[in-house]
Amino acid sequence: MSYLLEPKLKAELEKLGLGADVERVSATIRQNYQGEDVLAFDVVVKDELALAKPSRQTGDLFTGIAMTLRQRAAKAGVPLFASVNFLAHSEATRTTKKSA
Amino acid sequence: MTLASDLLDQAQHLALVDPGRPRQASLRRAVSAAYYSLFHLIVDDAVRYLVPTASLRAAVARTFEHKDVKSAARTISEIQRGSAPWLASHVRLPISVALASVCDTLVDLHDQRHAADYDLSATFTRGVVNSKLAMAVSAHGNWSRERRSHNARVFMLAAGGLLVKR
């Protein structure tokens, strides 16, 4: 069973202020393959960042954003592990199902 | 070159192998290879730390369970974010952001690896996969800085099932 995030909490988790490359954040609760609830952040970023060849520089940037979102969730009292997925702007509308 | 770095290179190669529309098979294998690169990076260091006899290390490495490594990683991350699970009494606070990010990336890649290998309803995009690989590259770099720290050693001991909840 999955749960819905309370609207005020969801808004808090999805606020921006994560840098100029981040266009949108959505937070949902999904289940991972073990049936555990996971707080899943989908972060839409500019194509030139998401579609760039993977590098230490982009990795550090993504990692920093993911850490910020996990700290945000912890401060909001969400006890779940936060999975953070970065989607390219052009891919975001085409993706219909994401894994936890 | 180590197995871990070769797997990371392979993951990057697979992610870029189809320049146009990427095949799901390539993207899925890229995610899987990225997870295994990080898993073997940590297990390799753990057995070097734990086992002085080089000829025995491969056998000891085989005893590391994915679920134990994931559980240890998740616990280290929870401590860094202010929780106090059982492992907290063994670490020296604060847990560095670098070590916590390695642990977070490992937990995330573990779940993604399972989806990549078994969940046929999941769709992987190049952007998602590139970002996972970039975070794996970052985790390799952060681990090289952290691997000799006290807290990294606590993590490795827990990952090997040598520190357990009483």
C-alpha cells in the first residue's frame, strides 16, 4: 500500500531554491521492490545538464541537490529513505512510470 | 584498473552506446553496472581492511551480502541526518557529507539496480541514467577521500555483518 503526502508537507518538500538548473520537483511515496515505502523525488533539470556525459562535476551537483532534498525531508519529519531521480526537461513529459 | 573502476567505465560506455534513441537494454545494464561498481569498490576496500592475507580476500568478499551493505549504508545516512539508530554508538560525529552521500548513492542504486534487472514495467530514460551514473562517479571520488576514516571503517564492518544490532 502506498500513501499520499499531506498537501502542506508535499508543498514544503517540492519548493525550489535548489539552483538555476532545477526546474521542478515532485515528491510522492512509492514502493521499492522490497515493498518498502520510499519517498521519491523526481527533479526535472535542464536538458544540457541531464543529458550531458556523466562526470564528477555533474555528479557532485546532483549529489548535492539530492542531499539537500534528503535533509529537507528529514527536517520535515519524513522517516522514509528518499530516492532522488533527475529527469531531463525534454524527457519529463514522456516518462509515464518511474521506478522507486 | 580495478573491477570497480572497470564496471564504472562499462556503465558509462553502455549509457552512451546508442547516440540516438537509447535501447532499454543498454540503459538497464548501465544502471546495473553502476551499482555493482560501487558495491565492489566498498567490498574490495572492506576486505583489504579486514583481511591481511591477500589470498583469502576473494573468499571473504563473497560473504558480503547486498542487503547487509545496503542496510549499513542506510544506517550511516540516517545518523548523518540526525537519527540515532543502533550503529550511532560506534561512529564519531559528525558523519561527513561525503560519506553520507556515498551511502545514499549506494542505497539508491541498489533499488534502481533491482528495477533495471527485474521490473519490466519501468522505463529508463537517458537523463535518469546519466544522472545515476554521474552520482556513481561522484561516489567513487568521495569514497577515495573517506575510505580510511573511522566512520568509513564502521560502515565497512557493518556492511560485512561484523557489527550487528544486539
